Amino acid sequence: MAQKIVIIGAGFAGLLAALSAARLRDEKGVSPADLTITVVAPEPALIVRPRLYERNPASMTAPLGELFAATDIDYRAGWVDEIDAGKGVISLTGVDGSAEMLPYDRLVVAAGSHGFQPPIPGLADFGHSVNERDAAVALDRHLQALAERPYSSARNTVVVVGGGFTGIEVATEMPDRLREILGQDTPVRVVIVEQGPCIAHDMGDEPRPYIEARLRELGIETIVGSGVSGLDEGGVTLDNGARIETDTVIWSAGMRASPLTAQLPGERDNLGRVIVDPDLRVPGAPLIFATGDTAKAATDDKGNFSLMSCQHARRLGAFAGHNAAADLLGETTLPYDQPSYVVCLDLGPDAAIFTRGWSPRTVEITGPEAKKVKMEVNTVWIYPPAAEREAAFQNAFEARTVDF
């Protein structure tokens, strides 16, 4: 009887998990009929979430059907509703509404994450985000429709809540994007609201002055030390009592792991991620590996942990898929590691900043040269490999072994 690896999710972690498992299966000369690898996701496509802050987010997908076929990876269209770790089975709802039970010998949970929205009055009704494709597409349509509204300061103003990586990339995209829609001579206003004491807090002291200078250059205002108390049709009210009249509020403050993690044993962090063993196995569930945004894993022996980022998801996925296959094939599983950490932060149409290290972060490249790196990341590095077997397996190998 065939052994079965089931992977929940076709994002960065799920894709690399599938390719890595298939690579080890191929390396060991095991037939796809004897070890099946099945990816369960709503569609056979990678949604390129790190690019959803850019124009035309509806196009930010990469089809995976031909790649799966080239590497003998099965695909099942649907959403996973339940994980039964005791019975080794998942229940899923197909895209046609049908219910199905899918058994597994090893399960890789790569179900990703979703944007976190606290119960702030009006946020669900009047807030936008770029954390999911549908939300980003809705925001894009909203921005395009602003041109049909009467001229007003509220129409011309965008408020971005959250001064972290996503908030900064969204905000620095907005001035040019608004002028394209409303006219080049339109006096647009973009404001970042950050509850903490400074924007780009996680970037550290060395990169922050460059980021702040770039925001000033683009005319982007920052309000720090205050959160949001409410939204309504005409604007946003801050905790400090200030009010900003705006037609567009973009929420970028926080992510949470897939709710499926609540069905797994073991301890979770404040983001809902399972705190996994070194080989990414879920404590208390020896047949299940968690990866990508569903896992909190030590990246090194210095106290650093994986983040909800494409950079970490790809490598986490590569380790999880390799280890799931290794566990079934009698091979030793490998402890995940990712000692290098780099950030390439987009800062508008002609600038970015590239840093290396956890703390302190060292600035290596800024301005147009860093923008070239960011464009390479956004248009080449994070996309799936060609639908060619050896190229795909090499990509999976490099995702696990090549450090920045």
C-alpha cells in the first residue's frame, strides 16, 4: 500500500515542502505510486503575498499545475476543516462543496496566516488591507474609484495604520499610485499611524534614519505613540483624540497563524504559531510537521526565531517537506536552521534599503541599487521554478541549503 504525505497549503512553505519531499523521493528511487505527495489548497497557484502592496494585485499569482505535473505531485482542490491527529486523517471541503476524508502517513501543515483585525469600531466596515489577495484587489478597486468622487481632502488622503515592514511598503507606494489615479498635480496626503514609539521599530537604529529620511522625501507624515480608536465613513479617530478626514484607511498591523494550528497539540505563541521541535515536528503529534507561518522555529543557537516572512517560509517549507519524506523513508530528519537574515524593504518607485543581521541590523545597500535587488526578489527569486523536474528539485535543494 502506498504511503501518503499530505501538505496543507500551496503558499511559499507548502510549495517548497512538496518539491523537497518529491526531490528526496526521487533521489531515493522511490516510485510516486509508492509514496504519494498531495497538496491541498483552494487553487493550484502561488499567491505572491509580498507583492500585494503593488499595483494590479489580481495578477500576483503564479500557476502551479504544470510544475506539480512535472514533479509527480498530486493536487486536491479544497479547504481543510479538521485535522484528526489521532486517526491520521484530515477532513476537507472541495471547491464544489463536497466533503472528503483524506488519510495521511505524514502531514505538513503549511496553511499560512491571515491579517489580524482587532475589534476596533468601524474597522471591519471601513478598513482595507493587503494581507490577502481578495483584500488587496478590493483596495485596488477602491483606489481606482476615488477618481469618480468629488475633489476633497478626504479623497486625497490615505492613512496607513502600522509602521512595520508592510505599512512602510504600502505607504511609500501610495503617493505615486494616488497621483496616477487622481492627477499628477493633485495634493495627496499619506499618513502612517504607529502605536509604538517609532516607525520601523524592528529595523533597528542603523537603518531607521534612512527610512525616516525617505518618508520625508516622499512627503509621508508619521504619527507615533498613538493607535486607532475608531473608523467611520468620513475618517479615522486616533487614541490621542486627533481625527484625520480620509476615504481610505489601510490596516497593516499584525498577522495571525491559520486557525488550523488550534487543532494541533503543543504550545503556541501569541501569533498562534506552534512552537515546533528542531526538525519542525509538532510536539505530541509525531506524524505532523508545521512550517511557514504556522510554525515558530529556532533559526540558530542565539535565540532568534523564524518570522512570518517569505524568506523564512521558503526555507521552513523545504526542511519540513524533506523531513516528512525522510521520516517515511527511514532517513534521518534534519534540524532546521537559517542563520542569516536579510531584509530588503521597498521605499517607493526608486529606492529601497537592504540590511543584514538580526540585531543590530547592518545596512549594506540603499537607494536605487537596493531597489534593483528588491525588484529581483519580487519578480524572480520568490516565484516558482520552471515546470522542469531537475530545475524544480535544484530549487528545492537550494532553498534548504543556500544561505544569504
